Amino acid sequence: MDIKRSILIVALAIVSYLMVLQWNQDYGQAALPTPNAATNSAASALPDTPAAKASNDDVPTAHSGSAAPDTLPSPAANDQLIRVKTDVLELAIDPRGGDVVQLTLPGYPRRQDRPDVPFQLFDNGGERLYLAQSGLTGSNGPDARPAGRPLYSSAKAEYQLADGQEQLVVELTFSDAGVNYVKRFAFQRGQYEFTVGYKIDNQSGQPWSGNLFAQLKRDASADPSSTTATGTATYLGAALWTPSEPYKKVSMKDMDKQGFKETVQGGWVAWLQHYFVTAWIPAKGDNNVLQTRKDSQGNYIVGFTGATLNVAPGSQAETGATLYAGPKIQKHLKELSPGLELTVDYGILWFIAQPIFWLLQHIHSLLGNWGWSIIVLTILIKLAFFPLSAASYKSMARMRAVSPKLQALKEQHGDDRQKMSQAMMELYKKEKINPLGGCLPILVQMPVFLALYWVLLESVEMRQAPWLLWITDLSIKDPFFLLPIIMGATMFIQQQLNPTPPDPMQAKVMKLMPIIFTFFFLWFPAGLVLYWVVNNCLSIAQQWYITRKIEAAAKPA
């Protein structure tokens, strides 16, 4: 009967494993964008579709109190998107207003199995609405005209950074009432940030007054870059810099309740998602009104409005800001603006996560593989906690050695829990055993484990990073779930080295822990499971050696 039951259990486990594999194959990967929304990098083309209809909420109210126009017309049917391609960016600019309405990252494929499909950040209504808007509002700003946002003209419809060229400049021009405007986009080779500047040439007979605004506009659609399946999603929402909070998150729920508004000097505004961030960064010395709001169409807007710019008749003036659209590379973000590197959000344990990432990055610079770097990092962490772990394992080994005495006490006192507890405490005191000592390794490891979880989850360097064999992406779950199964097996082996709990119910719960943890770890990033497997193996070796040594010393000569 026992053999039949064992066979059935093994068969059920195999069938369950195969079912999970099939489910992962069918539903475990992100869907590719539809052809009309995606950019075909092979053809180096962005679709020539007009931007989504602008609402009257697009243009913010300037400091002067001038109101935004009641309506903003949709682009004309013959408006052609201006396409720009650098070595790291591929984007489209709508001549109506000069907004960046599409942007893809050729160096970051949407999926590892489809390197020809780049990840898309900005989209003008294909899969989602996500735009980077900028303009001039205020008393004489062309974006605040009753006639609608300006329709810029460009010398070419396509621009590309040529081989050996370090900078690419795209200029859009517009004239109205004797004032000439030049909206200039300047791109640098290898850079995800580019400047968006305005030159106002006032050839009219009247003073010109206006304000620069720049904002990010997004709908409430899900994060396309999220790879989590555990229910713990990374932050999707707005963030900004204030003097009191260098990294202030303003979620979509916060915007549903009320808008945020504050005047700061310099600063930045950003929209965060998994692995990627977009941010407007104004000039450091300027006073800007940072603001979040929700428009009448349900879209979320975070942006800033600069100080009033006055241009006398016959004079010229310039203003502008920097737009970053790319991966969360901490070192580069920190150089752009103070606090921007905090958009790599490691949570409340950031003070542990930051040193872990720093160490992991240095190990990777030597080994060149993130999987082996995680293994080396695990060994270093284990060495750092070696003395504390040794003390805990000694306590558990002594507990294991006195297990026969505990069983005798249980038989002696029966169901009298009070006498049993008193006798156990006397035995622990006599044998110099701390019953809580065995919990210390887990308690010590948990903060490191959680911090490493966020490092592996948030660091874009881990995205699609291979290790070896079937592990081709350390940032997502093991496709065959072998590492979690190995982790459960090592946890079971380690459990055999621990003393059996005197309470039968507690003992049954402990036996189920490897199964429960294996199930939870099925969906964890493979890099995190790799850390736990290596840590368990090192713990088993250390605990086995200490237990064997103490049990040998306890044997009578």
C-alpha cells in the first residue's frame, strides 16, 4: 500500500510539474505589441500616424494666471511624424506642438526571444498613451493660442545619427504675429537624454511674455516592462524632487484624490516603471512649479512650468530642458540631477541594497557574468556572517544532541504542559542551550534576502542577463523551475540537520516548509533563487561540520 501511494505521489508531482511548464509556456511571457503599435527596427521606421487628440488639459496654466484654451484641435490629416534615430534611441516627434509621441530603445528588446522588437517607452495610442510634451504657454506662448498648438515645420522628415557623428540636431520652426520660434532637439551619441530648447526671436513691435512647460502624460494602462508574477509589482507612477524630499512618489491613486503643486529651484519630474524611467530636468537655477494632475480624459500628467520669460521687441531669448528616456542606470541618473538615481527604488532597505548592488557590480566587472557574480556575492555574505551562523549552528547541534532527553521528559510529564515547559527550561539551562539561537541565521539573512530581492528586481543590469544552460534571464523565473526544486531539496536536507521540534504539530509544519517555500520560489527571479540555493548549500556544509563535531565530542569515551 505504501509503494502504491508513493508511486501515485510521484506521478502526481510529475503531472503537476508538466502542467506548470505548459502554463508558463502559454502565459508566462509578455505579449508582443501589435504591428501598428510596434516599431520595426529592421525597417528603421516609425508609423506615420497622427498623435492622439490633444485635450484642453494638455497645456498648463502659466504663473500669470492665463487660462489654457478651451479646445485644442486634433492634428491635420497630413501631419507627418518627424522620425529620428540615434544609436540608442528611435523616436517620433509630432509637428503639432513638437511632442515626442513615440520612442523605442533598440538596445533593449521587448522579449529576449525577439531581439528584433525593441522595447517601446512612448506610444501615442497603439498599446497605451504615453507622451513627453513641451511648449510655451503664458500670455504670448504659441501653445496657449485659441487657434491651438503650433504646427511646426522641419527641413526633413527623417533624421539619423551617422557613423562617426557625435551630435544630431533637429530643428522645428514656427512663426506667428511677428515672432519666430525654433524648437531644437539635440542628441548625443550613446546618450538616452537629449535637450529640448526654444529660441524666441521677437521681431514684432510688442513685448513677448511666456513660460516654458514640460510634462509627461500617461494613461492608466499596466506596466509593459513588469516581469513579476508574485503579486509584488514594482512601482508604476510619478515621482519628483523637492527640497524636503529628494525622491517623492506621487502615485496614480494620489492624483485621483488631489493634485500636487510646489515651487522649487531646479528639481525634476519623472514617470517610473519597471527598469525604465522618463524624466524632465529643467535648468538648475530656474524656479519651477512642479505639478501633477489628471485631465478630463482620465490621463495622468506630471510636469513643471518655468518662470516667466520676457523678450523685448527686436530681441531674442532661449530656454529649454533635458528629457531622459531610458533604462534606470544609477550612475548616469545621479550625474543628471541630484536624487534622480533614487528612481531605482530599492524600498525601505535601500541602505542595504545600495552596498549590495555596488559590490555585485564590482564583482561583475571582474567576472563578466551576473550569475557567477551572484554566487561569489553569496559566498562573501556567508563569510561575513560566518561567526554568527557558527554560534547558531552550535546551538542547534546541542539541541539535536539533547533530543533523546527531551523525548524522555515528554514521556515523563505526559500532557502536563506546565511541568514539561519547566523541565525543558531547566535542561536548556543545564546544557547551556539557547532555544532561540537556531533562529538567528534566518533572522540575519532576511534583511539581506529582501534587499537582494529588490536589487535583482529593480536593477536593469539584470534584465535579460544570462547565467548558463537554461537560465538565460536572471531577472525572471526559472523557465523549467529546476532551481526552485533544487532550493526545496537543499532546504529539506538542511532541515534534517536541525533538531526535531518537541511539539508534534510544529514538527508537521516544519516538514511542510520546503514544499511551501518551493511553491513560493517558483515565481521568484532566477537570480534570487540562485542566491538562496548557494546559501543553503554553504549552510548545509557548515552545519554538517559543526553538528558532527559536537556530536562526536558528546559521545562517551
